[in-house]
Amino acid sequence: MSLLRRLGVVALLAWGALQATAATPTEYQVKAVFLYNFSQFVEWPTVAFQDERAPFIIGVLGEDPFGADLDAIVRDETVADHPLVVRRYGDAAEIDSCHILFISSSETARVEQVLATLKGRNILTVGDTENFSRLGGIIRFVTERNRIRLRISLNAAVAEQLTISSKLLRLAEIVPAGGS
């Protein structure tokens, strides 16, 4: 099965799980599915894992807009034999190991400081605040015409030694260094 088709199947399965809990998925239910799918379309260096059995961690920094939905989507899932785990953090200093980090809008005033703290730690940073990419974030969710779009800073990804699949890049707008 092609990688793109697999993404579609995974998204449909996750969508089905969400349908059981809500008639129309919320913005953050859809974003939670995206976070899970990023784990399938980004490659991390081996040094990003403490060992071959270490969990793959999706973190949420600040106020959690996902509730239990993110946990439900990743339950019993693995990435390259690493069990998926969701962790929530109140401060960037608490983050010891993390692979994908959603930086909540509650952290808007501290985004630049947070990104500086995480620099060089091989973390895929994701956010939905204005100027997220300009400040050094890798993937920004943008809502346009009631659809969630992706803006990806390849420069920021390369700086973190992350390789983003061309299949994911085709779905996104690539922003230049310092872009929004």
C-alpha cells in the first residue's frame, strides 16, 4: 500500500473514531489527526530515541486544546516499533524527551523563548499562532475557508535534523526562512 494511501486510511480510521464521539469533528480533533499523521511522514535521527524501545512522544505545551481526543487517536499505535505516548507540559524546561511538540496558543507570548530552549533537540515543533514559522517553528496550522492548511519551514526542519516526506510537503505551503 502506498504511503499516501496509508495516510488516507489512517486519517479515515481516526476520523471514524472521532465520529463516534462527535457528529462533526472540531478543529482540534482534526489537528490531533494531523499530529498523529506527522509521525508517519517525518524521519527523526536515531539519536532522538534513548533506545530502540523508547516511546515516540507527542507533547502538548501549555493549555491542552485536544482533551482526550489526541490520546484516543494514538492509543495502541506505534511508529517504527516505538509505542506512541502523549505527554503534557506546563513549561519547556519539563521536556526531557519529545518528538512532536504542539505549542498551544496559551504560550504565544513565550513562543520565541520556547523554540530557543528546544533548539537542536530534534523536535518537530507545531503551532497555530501568528508568526510561528517566523519565530522558528517547523509546522504551522493555518485555517483558511474552514480548512486546515499546513505551512512548513524546511529550514527549521533541517536545523533539527528532521526529514519531511515529499508526500507531506506536497500538501503544504513551504515558507522561506523567517516566513510566517
